[in-house]
Amino acid sequence: QSNSKMATGVPEEVKDLTRIERIGAHSHIRGLGLDDSLEARASSQGMVGQRKARRAAGVILQMIKEGHIAGRAILIAGQPGTGKTALAMGMAQALGKDTPFTMISGSEIYSLEMSRTEALTQAFRQSIGVRVKEETEIIEGEVVEIEVEQQTTSGEKKGKLTLKTTDMETIYDLGHKMIESLTKEKVSAGDIVTIDKASGKISKLGRSFTHARDYDAMGAQTKFVQCPDGELQKRREMVHVVSLHEMDVINSRAQGFQALFSGDTGEIKPEVREQIDQRVSEWREEGKAEIVPGVLFIDEVHMLDIECFSFLNRALESPMAPILAFATNRGITRIRGTNYKGPHGMPIDLLDRLLIIATEPYSERDVKQILTIRCEEEDVEMSDDAMELLTRIAMDASLRYAIHMITAASLVRAKRKGSEVETSDVSRVYTLFQDVKRSTQYLMDYQHQFMFHEMRNESEEMQQ
């Protein structure tokens, strides 16, 4: 394609780019699917079933939004494949972009090049937002004319910019940097622009409605806006939401911004965090900032050890603690770092602090509805008979296995050039890829042919 562009003389800059979004396991979830009275709908916003768990999550969500809950923790506990992570994703979507939501796995903290408590501290502070308010002076108006002339002696560019509102019109002198900014933003007469007086940053809001006749020449993507009224110079309140962790990283080293984007934050000294906390407290007293407590979601929480659980116990008592949400699929199992067992692999003193939300296995009707939603998300047409067969497979094997089969069955359908996935396509994929039950049975039948096989009898297992 690049060779053809060069041959035809077409510029390489392409304005219209197709946005490519990966379809993830929970990309179909848009919220918790609750109505105004926090009652769970049968199927809404990508959520199906689990009404009791969704209602409980909705109550927690309402408390978070109203600021009535802080330093609290919830545990989402249930069997594998019962929608625990989906419930957390629904909470994240319902909270919106302004509320920080950090998601980590319990095993992540062991792979980071820092202590476990430091990794948890960073995750904590990443989940606490600071809404900073500041007033800036801006110039906002419609561009009437841009005049640029180059000095013959010095070669410097100078110019004039005429801006207007519905009430007034003013001419501004332009320097070299402002001319470059206008050229970069491709500003022309008829554009509505804002200019930050402090930084000189130019933002193009769109085209004026008076130039709507230029629609055919501008293209369908052109945005038309009203010409501003009142004064050209205005004071506007800008609101930014940043996390405490971002402020920590930026202030911890000279190249803080680069470290933030690269992810190489390293360990941050306690003195830096104390200074940030003090500065934020001053801003809160002055009315310049407010704290936005977010949510820290730790999946597979049973992977944490006793040192981490002790840290979480203490951290929950901090006034700056976010809302903690844990998820686990373990029953009564050994607490990592000890020889003792506990419910969900967690110590009793931490469990006592938690509000526990239980998830239950999906019914056959719910499973069919989930598979239908996943087919829509993955843009796969499937016949009713094929959907019935896939639902039976999901009930017999697992929901996750059936979801994985959707795309594979669609590829088989494409190979035979069919219009929709039929039962033969699902059966073909079922014979090609084994689920856990069939794979386990195969290993038990032929384990002596594998290397390092080790089959224990029941008496040995009981002794363990």
C-alpha cells in the first residue's frame, strides 16, 4: 500500500482511521443492569442472572457514589465461571470514568521488582483520585481572518488574528509560536477556537454555523457549533482528576512523566507521599481540590500471603483508603505463608471486615442468554439448533469453554461459506478441542504413556 501511495503521489497522512477494538471476555458489559430502585433486570447492559449479587453490588455502588462508604471491603465469592469478574467490571462501568477503578490479580505483586507491601501501596494510591479545580483565562471566538506576513530583512513571521463573538470583534497580534500553532491545528476563517492565555494552547471546537453551506466541501465529519456570545476573554473553571499514585510518581524523580507512561515507577519514598498528602490537604482546605475515593479490585485474592493480608488489615483503617473489592473461587484452603486453613484462603480477622457477596451457578436459561449476547458481541450469526447444542455443551462442560467455541465455530462456518453457524459446525469444533472433563478423562486413561506421570491412590490422598 505504501508503494502505491508513493507512486500516485497520495500523501501518507490519513485522517479517517478505523478504530480497532479487541473483543475481550467482558467487553460486552456496560454496567450492572439495575433500574432506579436498584432492582436487577433479567438481562440488561450485558449482565444476565445473578440478580441477588447484582442488587448487593448496586447497594455498594450507591454508597460509593454518595460518599457514605470509605475504608470498607467486599468479597465476591463463588464457583469458577459464575461471573465474579463480570460483576466487578459492571461496577467499574457504572461508576464512570471520573471514579478511579484499579484492577489487579493477587499473583501480580510477586512478579513486580518491588516489595509486596510497596506494590499494594501503589495500587491503593492509584485507586484514590484527586479532583483538582483551577480557573484559567481563555479567549474564545470565531476566526474572521488570519493575516501572516514574513519580514524581508529578518525572515521572521508576524501576523494578525481577528476574532469575534456575537457582541464584539478584536484584532490580536501574532508571534512566531502562535502562527505555528494555528498552522498545526489547521485553523482557518470560520473556525471556532479557544486560546489558553497562560500556555498559548489553541483548541479548535468546530466550524461556525454561518459556514454551514461549506458542508459538502468540508465532509461529513465536520462539527458545526454556534458562534460564542459575550466577551472574547473569559474565565473558565477547569477540572482534572488525577490519582495520588500519579502525583507520587511525577514528584518522585526528575523524569516522572516518562516513568508514569513506561510503567517503571520503582519504589517511592515515604517522604514523597507525605508531601503529596500534605499538599492535597492544603488544597482541600482552600477549596481547590476534593478526594474521589475509588475502587481497588483484587482478583484471585487467595494468592496473597499472610504478610499482604496483615498489610490490608492496617491499610483499611487509613482515612485515605479506597473501597476494596476481592474475588475468589476457593473454598476452605491453606492461607499462603502459614500452615493454617481458612475460608477462601483468607484469615478470619480480615474476613470479619468484609461484606461478602455470593455468586451462584447460572441456570440453563441464563447460559443461553449469555451465549446469545456473546454471539452479538463477536458478530456471529448462529441458528437456533446450534445455540441449543452450544447451551447443552456449556451446561455439561463449562460456560467458558462454550464461549471459546463461538469464534472457532464461526471460522468453520466461513470455511464452508455458510451464512450462519449450524450444529455441524459446533460439533466439528467440539471434536477438535477438548474441554477440561474430557481432557482429564483422557489423561487418566492414558497417563502411563506420558512423562513424569504420577497417579495417587485414595489412601495416599487422605494421608496428605
